[in-house]
Amino acid sequence: MISLNLHPLEPTFAVCRFPADQNVPQWALEGIFFNITRTYHELSIVCVEQLVPPYVRFEGSWKGFMLEGPFDFGQTGILSSVLEPLAEAKIGIFTFSTFDTDYVLVKEANLEPALAALKAAGHRVDRVGGAQ
């Protein structure tokens, strides 16, 4: 079994959706943390929720945590070791990855149950705000 260090993030996040050909809005780049993904079908931006203008299509009230990396690209089972306990606890997720690690978002109302499920699965969890 894989046991990971998980670091909850302080801000509340939003996941925003734009048409694929939309320019990245400047406001999205102003936060302390953001992730931008463009595909053939859409532009998605994860950012600090308080920055999102009211006219933007978004899903808010997400809290996140970082899986302590870096991880070797050949290592398997990293993300599933986190997602399986959350699925068993019936907690929905939104994930994204960087070169070094993975991030998992859960709805704010599910944060404490998510962290409890992850601790029960053998993961170690820092205090909220431990990683910025």
C-alpha cells in the first residue's frame, strides 16, 4: 500500500469553464495558485474563487490538497491510492497534475470527511494551510 503525505491548501477554489478558443483572462492569473488546461473542447481554469467575476461559468466551493512529490513518472498507483478511499466514502473529486505532483479538490462541505477517509487509508495529512 502506498502511504503519502498530503498537504491541504488554504484557499477556496473555483473550476471555471470557457470556450476552447477563449483567451485566458488576466484575473485568473492574479491569484496565488491557478491551473490552466486547454483542450480541443474547452478552456478550464482552476483558481482562487474570490477572483472569479459573477458572469463566468464556474463551479465553486472547492478545497484542495497536494500529494507530496515529486513522483517518478514510472511510479504507479499514486493517484489511485488517494482516489479509491474517496470513492468508497462517496466523495466527488476534481484532480489535476503538474510535473512533480498531483492535486485533488473536494467540495468544501466534504473536506473533513475526505481527510478522515484518507487518514483511515494510511495517508498522513498536514494541518490545513500547510502547503502554499
